[in-house]
Amino acid sequence: MKQVSKILLPLSSTRNAEAAFILGANFARRFSAHLAVLHVRSDGRDIAPLAGEGLTGGMVEELISSAEKEGGRRTREIHQAFENFAARTPDIESVPPRIPFPQGRPSMSFNVLRGAENEVVPWHARLSDFTLVPHLDSGDEISSSEALHAVLFDSGRPAVIAPREPMTHMIKRVCIAWNGTAEAASALRGVLAWASVAERVRVLHCDDYQRRGPDAREVVDYLSMHNITADRQEFLPIDRDIGRGLLGACQDFGADMLAMGAYSHSRLRQLILGGVTRHVLEHNMLPIIMSR
């Protein structure tokens, strides 16, 4: 059964978009899938309720007009970046953003919708096989983070976070971070599409990372039921940092992708105290498939 047919790529800015475009195109080629590029343009009128007291009607209108101009400029920049990439990628057909998409060959589309990004993106992500998100330092970091968190918490689908630098080769080595949680199990299910075509797969585990649940040996057995051969490797924290140890183990393996559960602890606790999810998001140099 084909596991990937539609890939959603939401863009809020053009910074780091090139790396996401290249990775998305490689995914589209690998699975003969459709890459749906989406830009959510905010409505300038939404700024009116946020305007402070003491502003005249004319001042509010001026703020709305300024927001509309900025939104239009950003939309044009993103659309032009897509058009430039499409022109350089003739092997992937550029089509209108509506179903049915071409079957049996890679394609891509560009669409602009009005609304709140944290509402529109997860809505479309729910009917995509996964959502590709540019690295979190792209453009407005807060906006990018909100898009990722909206996908993780509100879509029911996995997210793939692109690295900062373009990755031009196909994924050959996949690491799976395992700690026995439901989040890790969801990420495991999401990575099967890549693991099934990878040259090597490794399950990474650590006593300090493990929670109550199945262990790494059972994950290897589960993968074998999907005709995926994997080994397992214990890693150690580096300077008491599990996330750093995890990424170090990926580097030692020469991994092209890491799958892991996101926010096994609450998001607030991760933001205040740090955590594995936060460390990986801030330091990833390879695609990370995350699920919650």
C-alpha cells in the first residue's frame, strides 16, 4: 500500500524555504506524491480588535492598510520563490491546488488562503500524510513555531522539520528514538514509509530516556513484521543532556532522518526547563519526523 500521497508544506516566509522546497521535492520524487505548498495570509481586519484604546477610526484604518500591504508583499515573495523553484525543477509537474492531483508521478502546487495560520494549517494537515515545516529559525520564529505546534497538537498527523541546509540526497539511513511512550509509537508509525525504503534502520534507546512501555528490542521485532531489518543501539547523555546524546548517536550512525515522539512532558515544562524535544528542534541538522 502506498503510504505517502500528499505532503503539506506551509510557508510563512521565504527564509529557509529553499531547503524545505528541496527536501519536499525529494520526498515527492521518492513516493510519486504531491507537494502542496500553502501560504496562510492573515486578514488585516483582524488587527482591529487588538488596537489599543485611544486610537481613532482613521488610525485603525491606517493600521489595517499597513498590515494588508505587508501581507501582500510577503505573499508575493513566497509565490515568487515557489515559481522560481518550480522553474528549476521541471521533473516535478506544477499543477493547480485542487484535487485530483496527478497519480503515479510527482507534482506540486501553490495555494494562498486567508485566516489564522494556527487554524488553517492543522485543518489541511489532517488530510495530508505529513506536514513538512521549515527549520524554526525561518522568518518570524514565533509564527513558524506556532505552525509546528498547531500540526503536532491539532492535526493528528506527523510533522517533518527540515534542516537549515538543503539536503539534496535521498534518505538512506533512518534512526528511531524510542522511549516506550505513545508519542514515540506515533512517530514510529509515521516513519515506516521511509524505513521501508531505507538502506539501514537503527533504534536508539537510553535508560534515562525510557518511560513505562515496550522496550527497543520489541520495536525491532515490530519492524521485522513490516519486513524492515533494524538494529538497536544504546546511547548515553552528553553532559547529562539526553537530546545532545541522541543527536550524537544519529551523527555516529550517519543518519539522514530521525523519528521521535514530541513533548512527552507538557509543552510548558519543555519551554521552561528544556527537554529532548526542545534540544532537537534547536539543533537538528537532519530531517526530524515528530509526532504526538
